[in-house]
Amino acid sequence: MDRRSIDMNKIQVFNTLSGRKEEFVPLSGNTVKIYACGPTVYDSSHLGHARKEIVWDTVQRYLRFAGYDVIYVRNITDVDDKIIKRATERGISPDRLAREYTYAFWRDMAALNVQAPDYEPRATEFIPQMIKFVQGLIAKGHAYEAKGDVYFDVASFKEYGKLGKQNLEELQSGAREQVIAQDALAHLKKSPVDFALWKSADEDELGWPSPWGRGRPGWHLECSTMVQHILGETIDIHSGGEDLVFPHHENEIAQSEALQEKPLAKYWMHNGFIQVSAEKMAKSLGNFKTIQDLLQTYSSDTIRIFVLQTHYRNPIDFTPESLAAVKTGLNRLVRARVAGLAT
């Protein structure tokens, strides 16, 4: 494709927020600011992670090719309950575990020819900024402290649920996993759907000092803070897997827009899952193939074509046969290309 053939006024994207395709028009001239939710580094990356990274790598490459000035940010979650649990199981520090799997993630992305983002902030680098963010929410009446924890008051944000198309009554009914998982904290929270901005921690646990005592940030807080400090209050595209629509991206919208009184992102874009026997590929289900395992048999080009031959919003059914078929097709293309160059 010749760049000159691209009409930048004809690019359309599907916006999860509106539920429809929209003409892509950047917020500011030719600059496009993209934030993609990156990995929580507590284990090896699998094919599902590869799909997410390949999809958004392709999107940012295409926008650059089309002539836009892209600023692409992908975060690293290096403080999380899963990291702490895995580190305890292995008898090492959470920091060491996070560094080990951060390096493994970088190795996998390089092997898949996924370009490095312009910025790749780690959660632990933004603790002071996250504390300030929470203080701002408390001052505006959108958050409250409860015995060393700080929670976002969901009822204070009237548009909560607009991304995932849920209403507060449905969420309060307890049907969502997020609500069930928080039942043990019900005595601390005004509502079961209120989510943690700051979690208290004992002296022997991973934590940082704060106005509410020693603790660590909630998962959703880091992305809102990083977007604000690296890209500004409103960005063009916020992307990630469809499993992040609720609660992660919903909570990002609530806390960012409650504090800043501006939209967090103009376009919300989400890729579909890779499925095994109609189930999402996930570590918790034990049905995943790591990227390193796959690279023992298949080239990075084979994996990229396998991911990109399906529309990014649709699920992909993974079987060894499906990858083998892509490998055979790619080899046929390479042989044809070589034969063409030889004639």
C-alpha cells in the first residue's frame, strides 16, 4: 500500500464507548496519543497476550504509516496481589519476580517483532503521583478512607457503567465477579461496588508510606495516573483486551473523569480473545500456550499472521492445526516470492 493512497479522513474505528464505528479524528492536529494496558508481570506471556500486543502494535504502525505523529504508551504493572502471591510461593521478593517477568515479556515482544512503545512506565515509578491522584478524589468527595484503605465512591459518579453498558442497580445485585470478590470487605465500604484506590499493608508486606498509612495502590489507579502525567487529561485512543472493559476500564473512566471533569479518551478500542474449545485462553484455566513454547515450533511471522488474519474484535479459535495451516501458507508465499525473484 502506498501512503499516498490513504485518505486520513476515511479512517474509521469501532468505539466501545458509543458502540459503533466512528470517523477517526485526532484531538489535536496530526498527533495521536495512544495508551494500551500492558502486562501484569507475574508469569510468562501466552498467545492471548501476544494477540493483544500484536494488534495494538499493528494499529500504531498503521497510524504512523498513514502520516500521524503517534505517541504510544504501554504500561507495566509491577505491583499487584498476583505478583506478591507468586513471589511468596517462590520465596523471592516481589520486585525480583516482577523484574524477571518484565525481562521475559520484553524478550517475547522482541521475538514477535512488536515495536517498543514510546513510553513504558512501571507502576512502582508513579507511587507519589498516584497518592496525589487519590488525595484529589477525596478532596472532591469521590473517595473515602476506611481503616487505611481508600475506596472510590461509585455512587458519586453518575455515569458509572457507560463503557460496559451496565447500570448501578445491576452491579449492586451481586451478579458480577468483582462484587462477589469484595464481599469480605463489605464492612469497610459504603457500597459493594466501590473499588479500592489504595490498599493498606502490614509492615512486613510490600508497601509505601501514604497519608492513610502504609499501603500500595489499587490496580485501576496506575493507568489513570500514567495517562494524566505522560499524555495529558484526555487522549485519543485507550486500548486493551475486551476483558478489561469491566471493571478495569470502567473504573479508569470513573476515577479520571471524576477528578479531571474531562473525558479520559475519545475512542475506546478492545480486541477479542483467543479461545481454546470455546473458552478464553487464560492462565487461571490452565489452557494456555506460552509465547516461548510456540516459538519453538512456529516463526514469529506465522504467529503474527495467525493473529492478524482474524478481525481484531472477533475471537480466534486456537488449535495446533490452525497454526500449522498458517505455517504452510506462509511457506508457500515465501517459496513463490523466492521463485519470482529468481526469474
